Amino acid sequence: MELHLALDHAGDLTAQIVHHIRDAIQGGRLEAGARMPPSRLLGTQLGVARKTVTTAYERLVAEGWLHARVGDGTYVSQGLARPAVRIAAAPVLPPAVQRWLAVPTPFLAPTSGARYAFQPGQAETTRFPHEA
């Protein structure tokens, strides 16, 4: 069985392999019980280290998508139900937006009716002795 995956060598290769194999199983391109290519062969085909493929296989085994037989190979797990509706992942925000959202918001006035605002870095000016 040949497995054709298109990797973007700029990102996390293990995550890309996991994503592509999971999609192939969910989409029916890899059937239950199908034998996966050996990690050495798939690594050579994809131009990645064997360890990268092995780590991807281990992650998929841990998630239940694949199962490994010692000395025999790695296979697509039996009885995987395909989801009826595919749930879209949350959009990834650009790094600039992520940095902007990480900036602390300005201190807000207390809304709980508290007598004092217990916010760091904000002086209580109403009780400051201005006459001195």
C-alpha cells in the first residue's frame, strides 16, 4: 500500500503526518485493517527522519487511530466510526494579533461595588492628601 502525503517542510512535520493520516482514515482513503507503510520506507518517501514517522505513528496509536503489532507492523484500527459532521478547528490568529491579545487590558473600575479598587499599579487619588 502506498501512502501519498504532501508535507510543508516549514512546520511541525510530525503534526502534519498525524493530520494527513487521520484525514485519510476519516475520509475512507485508508480502510480499517490496512497495513501502514514501515516507518523507514515512509520516512524515505517523505524526505523526513524515520523518528518523525515513528513519533507520528505512536501518537496515532495513542489516539486509537492505529494499532501496532510487535514484529508485524502498524495497522489502521478496526471499528472507527466516521464522524457524520466534521467540526472545523478554531481559526489560528496571526502572531501579531496573539501578541496584542496578550497585552494586559487597562485597569477597569470596580463593578462589584467594592469600596476600594484592588488593582495593582493604580493609585487611590480620592484619599491622597493633596493639601500637604
